[in-house]
Amino acid sequence: MRGRYGDLLFQLLLSAFLLGVLAWRVDLHEAAGRLRAVSIPWVLAATAAFAVAQAVAAYRWRLILAHHSNIPLRSITGIYLISRLANVVVPFRGGDIARIQVAANRFQLSRAELAGTVFGVETPLNWLTMFVIVAVILLFVPVPLLPGELIAAATLVLVSAFVTAAFVSETWYPGDLSTRPVFRWLPARPVELLSTVLNRFIDGMRELRTPLRALRVFAVSLAVFGSETLVFVLLGQAFALDLPLYTYIFVTIGPNLVRTLPLTPGDVGPYEVVLAAVVSLLGETPGAAGSFAIGSHVLILLWTAILGLASARLLGLRANDLFRYRSNAQASSQPASAPARGPGDNIDDAR
């Protein structure tokens, strides 16, 4: 318990320190003036765009789970929105763990399979999408602070990793690891457990097994990033930023990078510092950058809280959904060493 409070104290001190750095670097008078002059109609438009962006992201998760045809999109969307709220409250991506836990209990799915959809498909796709978009932009608009060669190399690595993941998902033979030379000398029970987890994790990546499915999921990932960029474009108008349209892609990347490695509750502190630095580098004054960073984060946290709490109420979320652990019937109905690949494995059949 003492260690938990110590971690929370460290996170709060880190947030306070980073916010202090931001206050030291920006013109507080200019930032306050811009916050008072924010355009409400543009904020309302950004609010609608944010809801659409979350719906598209939830649809992508449903698409990754398309082989489970009995899961309603409404429930998937609600669980996704709840997990976004949980990520605000619990650092280190605790919301994604909550998403896996709630979905496992609600739909009787394997937690390892759900982890495969989140950490084996969704997270790598987020990185791949960002780097591909930036690499394409740099072909037409050189940005001095971003070396094209480095971005191209990183994109090549990510594309190779994505293709490799698809190849592994397609060719992985779901057998017992104890039959393989490396594992023969290890205790049987841990090896059996590892076999079960690994087979189900890779089974969660089954939507990468054919080029058509992989491209379909990637296309939706582009839509997710595009809708998130639209939110920042509208917020930029609300805060009267004077930035070229294409630069909002880099503005969107900042919060995504912070979200990848959350250090504080709600990313308070890191979000403001990173976003203000990006907007300043793109040509805005420190006061404008600071007001945009603070104002946009407050709005995003507010929207996330409203959508998450509303979803929890509509789904009737209970404490048992988060804290109860039960083995699911669906996963245990099939041998863990041999994930099924029947008609439901086709995304069109799953619909």
C-alpha cells in the first residue's frame, strides 16, 4: 500500500513539475487571453468529431474481433470508451487491461486472445499508421526537424514487423511447446500454460492472416488517425491557431506518443509540454501553443469522462466486470493448442 501511494505521489509531482516548466516557457498573459477568446462553435464541432473518432476506433477493434460474430458493436464501443476513461485514471495503460478484463467477462473470451487484438494488432497498427503518413508527407513537404531518412527507415522497420506479424499469425502451428526441443527440459505445467497463452494470443491476431483482411484493418486505422487529426484541426480553429492544414498531422502525433507511454494520470504534464513544444516548433507563439495545449487537453479529458461514464451506465458496468476472474466457456470449449479456423474465420461470414 505504501508503495502504491509513493507511486501516485511521484506521478503527481511529475505532473506539477512539467506544468511548472510549461508555465515558465509560455507567455501566461497571452495564453489566458486566448483561452478566454476560444470559439464555442468550433469547440462544439470538435466535440462531435471526437465522438466520431472514438466510434471509428471502437469499430476497428470490432473488426479485429470479427471472427466472433456474436459480439454487438454497441457493447464493443461502450467497453472501448470505458477503457479510454480508465486510461485517464490509471497510468501505464491500465485502461487497456480493463478493456480486456471487461470483454473477457462479458463475452466469455480468452484474455490472451483479447490481449493479442490490443497489443498484437491495434498498438502496432497505431505506430505503423503514424509513420506511414509522416513518410508520405515528407515526400512532398520537407520538415527540417524530421529527417526523411530516419522516418523512412522507421517506416520500413514497422512495415516489416507488420508483415512478419501477419506471416506468424498465418503460419503459426498451434501445438504444444513441450514437443519442441527448447522446452522439453522445462517443467511441464509452466510450458503447458505458456502454450495456451501464446496460441490464444496469436489467435487474436487472425485478422492479419490474409492481405485483404490486413489491408482492411489498416484502412480503418488510417480513418482513426484521420478522424483524430480532424479533432485537432477543429480545436486549432477554436483557439485561433494559424497553422497550415498538413501540420495538424504532427500535432496529432504528439498526444499519441504521450499516450503510448503514459507516466501520469490523464497524461497531465507530459501532454501539455509535448503538444506546446510541437505547436511552437510549427510556428506559433509560446502563448498560443500553451493555451492550445492546456485547453485541448481539458476538453479531451472532459469528453472522455462524459463518454466513459455514459457508456458505463448504459452497459450496466459492475465491479465484478472489472475484478472478477473466471475462466470463459468459449475458450475452454476448444483445445487451446488448436484455435478454430472455420467459417467464422472469414470476416464477411462473421458479419
